Amino acid sequence: MTSHDAPGTAIVTGASSGIGWEYAARLAGRGWGLVLVARRAERLDVLAKEALKEGAAGVETLAADLGSPEDLSRVVERASGDDVDLVINNAGINGYGTFAEVDPDLLTRVVSVNVVALTALTRAAVPGMLARGRGAVVNVASLLAFAGDLPPDPLPRRAVYAGTKGYAVTFTRTLAAELAGTPVRVQVVCPGLTATEFHLGAGDTPVSGERRVHDEGGMPAADVVTASLAGLEAGEVVCVPGLTDAEAVARLAEAELNLRSGSGGRMAPRYSHGE
């Protein structure tokens, strides 16, 4: 995962359940130090104890709501630490519902957590990683990033959520191109339906009680993490767990190239104001 022998510190957001919990457990078993971030402090305390038993080099917990500017600033400060070799931007909320009827404040939270926090934490960590010559960022998106104009039913009403996940995909792919040739790797993970508690709430408040799984089923969270970490080792920028067509991502990039080059306005290598 890093260019030196001993793993450093990994920050995992949304660590109190599901995919985030699985990332933390897996990295603990590999001897990483962990900074666990989520809203539910009691869940983080349980995970911290389990992670230490699994072999984590050390565990810090940061109870924080990434939709709060004050809480986000605390996590951003930690992400800029010189021991941070890996950031897992897993925290996300869905805000599902008919766009004209969803509470506007909830939609603002969706953008704050899924876009603003992801961007801020990546920006906090990458400069230090470049200076130290090692590091990686994993952004957890969703197959819904590619859902586009597919109608709801059975898919959720998801305009803002899917838009934020589309941002995560484009941001990661573009940043990966910018960082090509450096020791810092960036990956976006796009799981489909995953067996977590994600669909048990809209994200305005944390799901209460013990960890559990929604009734819709889906891929085990552990399998998503296995695919992600294997892809990261292999230098895979876009990871779609369970994808059976290995060329699908390449065809997407080819379609984008055809769209750009066939539009009659080829993209210039550089832009300047007024041109």
C-alpha cells in the first residue's frame, strides 16, 4: 500500500458501519494505525477495540459530523498530519426522495458530506503524501453515478445523491491523471447494492441501535473492500466490485473521447481567460 515497509496511518470516514467498518477491520489486520471518523461515538469505541485486537498499530476515534463545517475542520486538520498514508473517503448519505419534495436542508447535507468533505480531506492529505513520496486516497462512490436518466422504480429517486457520486468519479479520475507519475495513487470505488444499513435512513440522522443490514440484500461489504484494496495495489483508478466485463471502464473512456473529439470543438490542451 505504501512505498515503505511499515504501514502508516489510515483515516477512514463513515467507519461506524458497513463498508467503512470493513475497511477499518481489514487495515487493522494489516497493521495500519487508524483514525476512525463517524457520527456515532459509541460505535467507534466498539470498532476501536476490535481493531486493536486485529492488530492495528494504534487507533484514534474522531466523533464528527462531516456535514458540519466545524467538525469537518477538525478532521481536515488530522488528515494533513505527516503520518497519514491513506485516506478512505467512505462517509456518505443518500437524501433519497422526489427532488421537488425533499427537505432542501437535507440535500445541502448530502452535498456537504458527499462532495465538500471528500474534496477537503483529499486536499488536506495529498500535499503531504507528495512531499513524503507515498500515499493513496480511496473515494467511495456508487454505480448510481452512472445511472443517469434511468427512471426510478426500482432505482431510488436520487438526483442529488447520484450527482454527488458522479462528482466523486470525475474528480477521482481527473485527479489520478494529474498525479500520474507520482507515488500517490487515487481510486474511486463504485459498488452496486451492498448489504449494509445504508438504506435504513436518508442520512439526516444516524441509524440508531446495533449494526445491521437492510432487507434489500446485495454484495457483502467485505467483498467490496477486497476488490478495492486489490485494485488499489494493481493501480486501478475506477474499481467496480463484481464487474464481469473487464473492458467496460475502458469503453466508457473511449466513448468520452469520441464525444469530445466529435463535438466540433476539440478540447485545447490549455485554456486562457477570454479564449
